Amino acid sequence: MSVPAPAPSVPGDRGARFLTPEDVLGRLAEAGYLADERISTAVYLAERLGKPVLVEGPAGTGKTELAKAAAAALGARLIRLQCYEGLDESKALYEWNYRKQLLRIQVERAGDGSGTAGWDELEGDIFSEEFLLERPLLQAIRAEDPVVLLIDEVDRVEVETEALLLEVLSDYQVSIPEIGTVAARSVPFVVLTSNDTRELSEALKRRCLYLHLDYPSVERERQIVLAKVPGIERRLADEVVRVVRSLRLLELEKHPSVSETLDWARTLVLLGIEHVDERTTRDTLNLLLKYKSDIDLASRELLGETA
């Protein structure tokens, strides 16, 4: 059987729809996210077509922030499924409240007098809405208000676990054996992010529009720094992003993310530093690099220090 629900609305029917890619640019900027035309076009098409968008790229390139900004721009509630190794149906879709079910069984049988209440009656009672615990995917499907569903770091789950997502992303519905098929009340805007640590399945990729986010250009990262770091001078912002760009060209275990660029810039402003020189870079390098081997390599390559 199927759970009665209103027919899903047309793709993208979430209230404050994006009108054009240029509209996406402006509204993401208002939400604090500086996009480019490639990003805004992908977001516009995904929202308009009602298709998920798979955002792939190195860690720290703004993938998660894009989903958050899209939610703010659309006036939608953000529902986040954080992926990890071992994620299963009970944490992604739904599970039953077993303790509450057991308590209900005990109460029903005690109230029956004989202690032998029929299982058929009990089953129909305990496998009902009252005992269903919604997890992020089911929450997004059943939401009546506008929703952006963020499936974060999908590459961290096992290949088999991706199958949990396919029904949701294909038909925007969830099958619950004890209840039936729960269809979406409206189509959520879905953003999947991947740090590209493993190849995702073809079945998952077919269901999504694809967007690759790399580290921003020097000019765009400068704009981000100027927008996000109050009181920073343009000259200092330029020096910050150029040092960071030089670090990203090295063979490091972990390159500096945009958020680490911002942390470094805020620190320099807080310390009253107006110019980035070798000493400043050396003394604050730990804000950008989080492995000793990376700090040692950067010290040798950029600052000319010897072991």
C-alpha cells in the first residue's frame, strides 16, 4: 500500500525559484557565497530541472558552503546527511523506535488481561507513524516546507550504501515495507558533495548534474577574502592569496582550504600586520598547513630555510 500524500509539485517548485543564472549569482552573493558563471549555471539548471547536483572537488573548495548558500537563497530549510563509513539505512532513511514499540506491546498485553493480545493487532499498531523515526532522507521527502537536502561527502560511504540513495534520487520516494511507499510532497533541491576519494557508481552519477569545484583563482579568492574579512586592506588580501596559491603548487599532504585562507587573513588583521614578509609567513604557517612535513617542505621551498 502507499501512504496518501499530495502529488509532488513540479521540479523546482520550492517558493523562491531562481529566475536565471544571473539571478543565482546575485542571490548566492547576498547569502555570502561568491560564485562564478559555471557554478551559477549548474545550480540554476539543477533547481529548474529538479535534478540533484553532484559537486566534486578537493576538500575545502566551498562545496558544502554552496549547499548552505543555496538554501539561504531559496529561503529553504537545510537538511544535512553527513556521510561516513558504515552509514546504513537506519541512519540515512529511517528506523523504528524499538524501545517504544516494546513498551506498547507490554502495555497492550497487560491491558488484555490474558497477556495474549493478538500479534496481528499489535503489529498494525506498533508499525505506524507514532513509532517511526525519520532520518535525513525521509525528512526531506516528507517535508512540506521548501527543503535543500545536502548529502555531504558521499564518497565516504561504501559502494553498496549508494543503493540507498538511488530510489530517493530517481523517484523522490522511500519504500517502507511495513507502511508502503512514501512519495515526496514536493521535490527537494538536492546537493551531493564528494572529495573525490573514490569513484562513485555510474548509477549515482547518471541521476545528477555534475559540477567540479577546484580551488578558486587568485582574483576570485581575493574577492572572497575582501568580502569575508572585515578591515583587511586590498594589498594584504592580495599578498595572502598569492602566498596560498604558491603553497597549493607544492606537493603537500593537504593543501590550504579557502576557510584556512580566511583564518590566516583574519589572524593577520587581528595582529595588526599590514604586509606579509618571510618572518610573518614562517611564524603563522601553522594556520595554513596542518602537517609538520608540509610545514617543513613549505619552509624549504618558499622561505629558503634548511633543515
